Amino acid sequence: MIEWCPWMMDPWYRGFTGTTEKTVTDSGVCYSTCGIIKKENESTLRISELPIGTCIKDYLEFLDSISEVNGEAKDHWIKDYEDFSYIDVDILIHLSDTVKSLTEASEEDLCKKFKLTSSRSISEMHLFDPTGEIKKYDTPEQILEEFFHLRLQFYEKRKTVLLLILRSELSNLENKVALMRGVFDGGVVDFNKLSTDPYLKSMPITTFVYRDSYQEKLQELLADIDTIKLKIKKLEGSTPRTLWLEELAALEQELNKLEKQKLLVELG
């Protein structure tokens, strides 16, 4: 059963392979992300991930600004670089002779040197609350708690509306069956009744002239009635919580499918 139970959440970014670190200070909570940079050989470094919030175009412009090929650059750290990025980040950096000692530096120091870190504070967030007013939230958990209770209320409303729709469909189907039986009463077609109802008039005349056609259509409607009744029974026995759990399970299943499809594409 779904019940509100607060738990601490950390940011998660789909496809991000770098590191995320949480820092708690007097001013609040901050998360730092770091890309990935590794030593390739004595004069080359490879970057395979950028920090969150950094686009590759901006980062390549930064590399241009510290490259020897840029005559206006005051501080040359690198000779040049090669960008092999397509779907994933893949940048080879060829170091200048004067800074080849960087290959001995720690990954943490390299991340700082090559601006492969970013940070985001989650201490002050302003959003519209359920009443439509701007409200300050100090933590993601506060946002989620308000969403949780509001979501449950809307599942209750949704259940009510769905029952109304299903009961209306059931009544419509039952009326159609009653009309068909009334027209074909005792095996004799009453064409006066047939000509007065739009639904009956829309049917091929063979539905009423031939008993087999009539029985086939009648059984089709009766089967639809049974299906609707089962749906109503299931929905009446459901709660907002069980409805939410069912949809979460369906969502998880679809997300897993997408992950598998993405993996297949990446593997070629």
C-alpha cells in the first residue's frame, strides 16, 4: 500500500557516468558533479564524460582557449585536441611539453584543472503549490510530499469519472440489446421499430433479415457487456492507492522496454 514515508533523495541523471557528491553546509545542500578524465599515455589525456550542465560545444570552446593553436591564448596547457564525440563524449587532449606532468596528477586535480566539475544547490526552490501560489521549498522531499497527497486526491476523482464513463457505456450497450430483441421479437422483424432508431438504422438490413447475422451481432454486444461489467467490478474494488500502484508498475515496465531498446541501439 502506498503511504507517504519521507526519504532522502539524491540527483540522478540518465546516462551520466561521472560522479556525484553531496555537500551539506550551513547554507543548505549542494551537489557537485564531475566528468571523467583519464591518462591515455605520457602526453595524452582522454575525456569521456562532461559534468552535468556543460554542453560539448561550450567545452570545446574552452579547450580552444587553452590550446597552442590559439595565438591569442595567454596560458597554453595543451597542444591541441581531437574530438571523436558522437553519441558519447570522447575527446583526446594532447598536452603541451611544459605541462606533461599533469599526467601524474590525480583525477580530482585534473577535473579541477580542466573545468570538469559543476555544482547545483537545492536549498532554495520556488514552484507553484497546489493552490497556484508561488512557494519556497527547502528540499526535494517537501515538493514530493505535496505532490503525493495531491496525486492521491486526483486518483479518487479519476476513479469516479471512469466509473461514470463505464456505467454509461454499459447502459448504452444494454439499450442496444433491448432494441435488437424488441425488433426481432419472436423471429419477426418489426420494420416500424427499425426505422425509428438511429443505431438500428445504421445496421445492415441483413442483420435482421438473416437470423445468423442477428445472433452474431447480439452475441458481440453481450460479450461487450460482460467485458464492461468486469471492468466496473474491478474498478469498484480498487482504491486510489491500488490504481496508482498499477500505473507505476505499467510505467516501470515501459521504461524497462525503452532501456533495452536503447541498449540494443548502442550495441548496434
